[in-house]
Amino acid sequence: MASYTVFDHGATRQGDARIILEQFRQQAAANAPEFASMSVEQYADALIEDAPYFVERELFSALEAQPFETKYDRALTYLAQMPSSGIRILTVRAA
Amino acid sequence: MSDAAPATHDPSSLPGTYRNRVFVGGSFQPVSREVLGVIEQAIRDTGFEPVLADRFALLQPDHDIHDVTLGLLHGCRLAVFDLTGLSGALMELERCRDYGLFRVLLLYHHPFGRTWPDDPGSWSTSAMVKSLVREDAGRFHVRPFVRPAGAATETRRFLRAVRSSSYGKLHSL
């Protein structure tokens, strides 16, 4: 499982994509109740479903064609490509 | 996902009425246009008439976009903007007071739903825009949305509030 270092509004987070996404889900749940009842798996699905609305079209097409180890890796990458997220992937270390 | 909207309307003959037209502004780049489409449908669902600039045929687009779009804005008393990113919509926003728009909803995407001004950094726009909104808080209403459907929910809520206001009752909206 790949390990990420993620930039989050001036701070960094480390861990695999599932762990980082769960932290983001909890953060989102504080303001958006629909996320409170979601599992991290459902949260990843929601990010993947919404990405075409927030990731520049050609970039999204290129990302969509890439293989990812898990849906969590895909969802975290999509989130990091949403300009409004403020999230950026700094490093990825393969397992 | 939809492609560019067909430009079927004549800018000299607007749909709806002055009272029920809702101008929709924001970036018309393909990805942002998707969110504008969500807002457009929500306006229609609520019984108002959406006005999106790319629905209107222009004789010379390179020359006409600015003037015709501001003409469209002037023909509306309500507006909804997606101000997630910087775009030409800022020129329209500046004109909302001049043109006497009654209420304007400003939406921005934030994946964690952080709300400006409680979280000052949550809305990535210029201090110029933020000060305009603060100074005219009765006209401009700012709301974040987390998912595309949230933009529709906020739009419907905004228009229903307008409808149930004394202004809405006065004009039978």
C-alpha cells in the first residue's frame, strides 16, 4: 500500500490513502452532515463521482485513464487536483 | 456530463419576465460549466427562468460577450454565481448594485464545507470581492457547497426565500 505525504493548509499529513481520507471525511462531516453517515469507502466513491465537476476536464481524462492501486488512492489524487481543496500530494512512496 | 450548451436564444428577446429571470454567472470553462448546469436546472425546478450567457447566440462572440452578457444581467432582478474560481463573472458582480439586482447568491465549492467568513481562508477570492459582499450584505449571500447537488440545494433554498419574502409576495413570484 502506497504511503503519502499530503500538504493540508500549511500542515502535512502522512499515511496511506485510506487513513488520510478518513481524516478528511471526519473534517468534512463537521460541516456537511451527509458525510457523517458515510463510511470512508463511501466517501472515496463520492469524491470519485464528483471529480468531473471540479477537476479540469483534460486533466481528469488523463487521471481517469491511470491505474491506481486502490479506490482510496484514486480518490485522494482527485481531491488533490481540485483547486478548491487546498490539498496537495507532496510525495508518494510505494509499498 | 454535458458538452457546451446550444446557443438557441436571441439576446434581444429574453425568456421569462424581469422578476422571475435569474442570471447565472461564473466560469464557462468546461469543468465549471457543469456546475452552472446544475444551478440552471435548480432554478428551473423552482419555477424561475435561468439566464446563462452561453445560451444566447452572438453575432460576433469575440466582440459581443462582454456587452451582451452585461445586458443579460441588467434584464434580471436575481442572480446566482459560482465564484469558486476567478473569472469574468467579477465584472458582472461589480455591476449587480448598479443594475439594482434585488438578491444575489454567491456559491463557492469547498470539499470540506468550510464557511466564509467564519473561516476566512475557505473562500478563495479577492479581498476586493469580500469587501464588496461585506458592505452590501443585504444583497449578497455567500454559501459554500460540498458536492454538485449542494449547489442545487442552496439555489433552491435561496429562491424559495426570495419567493416567501415581502418582495416575492409583492411581485407574485
